[in-house]
Amino acid sequence: MGLKKTEQREYAKFLFTEKNLTQKEIAEKVGITEKTLKTWIDSNDGEWRKLKKSLMTTKSQQITMLYDQLARLNEEIENRPIVRKSMTMPVKLDKDGNPTTKAPEYDPIVFSNVPTSKEADIITKITNSIQKLEGETSIGETVQIAMTFCEYVREFDFEGSQKISEYFDMFIRQLLK
């Protein structure tokens, strides 16, 4: 027995947004034409594409990237050579190759393993972004929860799960605006 049109559409939406399949593969799995699939994908102002994009850039991926950026910056600062003022001053040599000028008694550090003010600002911004992301729920996570819940309800109340799915779709569309 084949799937109803609404079931085909939901299955196609799931395959399009969740799986890394071509449109041809999705159409074959669902039992529809590629033209029908394209119509569904393009309907509702490209909702499926927006949903797929939001699922692909999950909060955890963003947090991981920010932690990686922070680690790279800290590693760069940590591995930076320590340079003292006398190392950057031009030195005149006499005919025997001996320096004619003395290094200053106070030899301040020019570059070190301490972040510059610009680097400190970047570190602060990355850290704030991480804290913000860790405290909020992304659209991708909301969709994941909605789909899991709909699948759970579908096991014992198929029609109810379709209604819930419609409500979640409306809710997620509202979040995407």
C-alpha cells in the first residue's frame, strides 16, 4: 500500500532536511516525480531550504567552531616568541664586530605570551558568543525535538501526530521569520 500525499510530503521533507540525498534519490524513495519534489521544496517561501540550513548549522557546531577559534588564538599567543626592546634596536658594530651601543638597563618586553588589547577583545567576544549560544535553543534543536515528539505520537495516534506536526510547522515558520 502506497503512502498518502501528506505522508509522502512529510517523508520527502524529512529526507530533504535531514539526509544528504539528491533530489532524484528523494523522489525515488518517496515515489513522486522530481518536478513534484521541486514544487514542494520551493513552496512556502523556501521553508524546506531554510529548515535544512538551520539544521546544518546547529548550535553545537557553532559552539565547537568558536572553541576551536579560541584555542587557535590562545595557542598562537602562547607560542609567540618573547622579544625584548634591545632585540629590536639597531646595533652599530665596530671594526672588530663588537657592539658600540649598550643595551638599555631597562629592557622592556615588546612581544610576549600576553594577548594584545585587540586579541583580548577578540577573546572576550568569542567567549561571550559561546556563553550566549550555550544558553539558548536553536531552531535546529527545536525542529529535532518536534520531529522526535511527532514520531513518538505517531506510534499510537497517527492522525494526532499529523495535527501536532502541522502546529510545529507553523511554530517553526514563525521562528524563521
